[in-house]
Amino acid sequence: MAHKKGVGSSKNGRESHSKR
């Protein structure tokens, strides 16, 4: 999940999986 970009696994990781 948060291993997609690795930028802010706390905030970015959560938004990334919601946007992607």
C-alpha cells in the first residue's frame, strides 16, 4: 500500500492508495 512511492508512508501512502 504505502510501498508505491515511499514518500510520507503515513500521509502520502494513504492518499496514494485512495487516488490510484
